[in-house]
Amino acid sequence: MKALILAAGFGTRLAPYTDTIPKALFPVGGTPVLGRMIVHLKRAGCTEVAVNTHHLADQIHAYLSASDFGLPVHLSRETAILGTGGAIRQLAAFWDAEPFVVVNADIVTDIDIARVYETHRRARRTVTLVMHDRPPFNQVGIDTNNCIRGFSRFSGRATPPGQRKLAFTGIHVMDRRIVERIPDHGFCDIISVYQQMIDDGMPIHAHVTDGHYWQDMGDPQRYRDAVVDAMAPDVFQSVFGGTPPAAIDCRPLSGDGSDRGWFRLKSGTQQLILADHGITPDPTGSEFNAFVNIGDHLYRSGLPVPRIHARDPFSGLVFLEDLGDCHLQQAVNQARTPDVVERHYRQVIDVWINLTAKAADTFDPSWTCQSPAYDVALILEKECRYFVDAFLNGCLNLAVDYADLHKEFTQLAQATMANAIEGLIHRDFQSRNIMIRGGRPYLIDFQGARKGPIQYDLASLLIDPYVNLDTGLRQRLLQTAVEPVSHRRRCDPDQFMRGYHCCTVTRNLQMLGAFGFLSRVKNKPEFEKWIPAAAGMLENHIQLLEGLHLPQLQAIAGKIARLTSRVAL
């Protein structure tokens, strides 16, 4: 048995990732999908394989040259895309008298190709296409004798009486006589050849299969599904023991403000969380890289974070411990008494104190995403400018010139860092990033961690608009935090408080920028409802600053408080 694997295409539905890496080399479970298909064909009894190439052909050639599959693999380079028919024609000298297999490079399947081949050979068919029921891709008409009667693009989508529509798997078995029906030159779509055969009264047979696994990698979502299907059973076995589960349910979870996807994987009573950071060809400096490296570091340091069980850098997928569904915001809303709320927050403050020092000394700045530390430059760009561009102008349309506020923003940023007590900060230490399981707090969404002023995380926690703590409780919690952290870090409490008040302002600016960006640019209007609370507190936070004169920012704070309190955004 000889086979042709089709690997010449551009993979446009997976762009821009396929601009630099051919789809055939996308890894699934750590192995390029092209390599998986060669192995699958060898197990089916294939003795020689040809691979056609065009887009980024040198990468495919390099991969195959460096690999030993235990059978000859021939390269058929196309200077221009020839289509499936043209690829078969170009290999006319490669085929022998026996039927051969043609298969797409971008499918992952356990379909029994040996059985399909033997059925085709014994029946002396000209062409057999492997078909299955795969809504909404069912576009090939099949009659009661399992002969193909037509393709939707030629015959329309209506299903004639006595026929059913099925989907093509991308697996062909054909006699070498098919080469005679392919035009001598140029591009040739093999489906057009098949349709002409049907019109001429020549049968095209369908081998209908079910109970198998099949996934193509036509777009990022289907690529993700293929990787999850390949990895999840082994991850479940390594975490929970026993045999790999035969079926794993994957259900989406409500997302956060990022572009990541979140899923719960479940088999019986066993559950894991899947974080999808998106395809990441180069993880260096990526959010994926930050998430896994910082997550591993925090876990090793004894901080309460979900354990990362497995990761796949190229697909951007991370399998981690499931901490349940209750975050601090929900726990506060469900608390029956103020004492319960305060108890939750005191526990979280204990975690914060440990975070500031326990994992700081061995933290590697190269793990971070965007910038290695929280500093003046970050404050000016990611918080002050973000506030102006995304909130004042992008959300409220105030046409404020950042340059007019730059001097005041610089004062604020320099004062923040001058009073900083340096340690490790989470940088988004708020109620939705703190899970409560078994009465204990756990930190999630830690990919933004970096060295910086430890006061920033405390400010993020206490001015969090998702909870909007009352002033009395906020002050008690602040005092609760200052004494132990000042003792443990051997810092001046007055300096700590000056830095804390600066951080309430910088964090407040960041929050408003984020709410504006998410609601307007990312089209997530659910974040709009938090804007009035966040806008209403900024003026007070500025008033508490010591030794800073920020009249323009103070005026803007008052203006946005009035605007957002009475106008629907």
C-alpha cells in the first residue's frame, strides 16, 4: 500500500499562525500532525508515503529529513498549488498497480484505513471515499447502495428522495486508473473529477464508518479540540490514577476580562480546569509562559494556587486543578453576617503577606509578560495612559490630551515608587481572582505577577468595586494589614501608608481604563456596571495623597464621578 499525504495548503483559516508554520507541523499531543498521520498509515500496512508540499515547504522537508518513521517518505514539491488531482498526477511515476490512499495531513483519526483499503481492493472499485455523519458538514449525497450521487457544491443542498447526506473524512482510496482522468497540466480539484465520473455513470463508492474518532484542524477551535482529545485522557490518568477515561466532557466556563478561554473537563466525579491561551508558536514573553512559570513557582513556594498538571506550549493549553466555582465576590454576597465577610478578608490578607515575601526572592523576572517589574514606566503607560485613552476618551469621549496630564502623572508615578515596599505582587489582586474552597482562599489569574510595591495588591483588594467594602471595614482591614506586614518586612508604617495611598490612585486609574477597554473595545458590556463605583472613589483617593499637588487630575476625577453617576454609559 502506498499513500499520499496532502500537506501543500496555506492553512488560511489558521492564519496568522500558519504564516510562519505550516499546518501539517502543528503539534498534537507533542507530535506534528503530519508525523501522527505517517505513523497511522504505517500501522495500516502502508509501505511507502509521499508528501506534497508548497507553502513553507522547507520546514516540512526539514522535519521529514530529521525523522525516521521506518518506511520511505518521498517529497513532492509543488512550485504552484496543484490541488489534490494535480498532486496525484505529479506522482504518476510513484504509483504501482495496486490501489493507493490519499489523505489530508490535517486530520487526527483512528479510522481503520487497513479495513477500508482491503474492502476497496477486494471489490475492485475505482474510488472509495470514507464518509461519516458529521453535522453540519454533511454535504455529500449517498444512496441506499452506499454509492455517492453528488456533492452539494454541484447538486445543491437539497437531499433527493432515497439519499442521505454525509461528510467526507478526507480519506480516499483509489485505483491508479484515476490518474488517466486528471488533466495533464495545472490545478485540478479532485472533487470535480469525481463529479464528472458520476455524471458519466461511473460509481464512486462510500465507505461509511461510525464509532471512530476523527477531528480536523481547520480552525483554532478545532485544533484546540484535537489537542485536548489527545492529551486529556493521559492527564486524567496521571492525576487521578486508574485507566485513561474513554469519554471526557468539556464545557465552557464564563470568561474574565482576558481573551483566554476557560473550560471544565469532567469524567465521572473527576474534574480539571482547562485554560486556553490560544496558539502560541513562540512562548517567550507570552501570557502562556508567564502563567505556567509563575503558577509553578507559586505552587512550589507553598502559596495557595491551583496545581498545574500539564501544559502544551504551542496550543497554549494548560490543565490545572479545579478549585470549584465560588470566588471571594460570591462568598461576600452569600455571607450572612459582616463578621463572615471580615473573616474571609483577614484570611486573604494573610495570603497576601505570604505572597509579598515567600515567593519573591527566587522569582525570575524573565517569566513576566509585558514588563519585568512594576515601575514608573509601567505606571505611566499601563495605568495613566490607559486611563486617558481607554476610559476618558474611549468610553466617555472627553477628548483629553494625555500630554496635559503627563506632569501630574509623573509626580504620582515617582511618589508611588519612592514609597514602595518592594516584593512580589499579583497585580490583579481582587475578589474575582480569589477562589474560596473549603473555607480557604486560593489565588488564580496570577500571570501578571512581578516585583513591585506590595501596597498595590492591598489597594487592589480593598478598593475592589466588585465588592465595594464599606469604609469602616476597609479601614479595619487596612490597619489589620499594616502592623504585621511592617513587622515582617521591617518597613516604616508611615512609608507603607504613603505608598498605599499612591497605589489606590494608580490602581483606580487602571481599573477605569480596563472597564472602558473591556466594555467598548472588547464588547463586554457587563463591565459597564462597575464604572460608577470605580469612578466615584477616585476623587477621594487623590485627596488622601500626601505632598502631591494634582489639580487637573482632581478636577477630572470630580467630573467623571458626576458624569457616571447620572448618565447611562
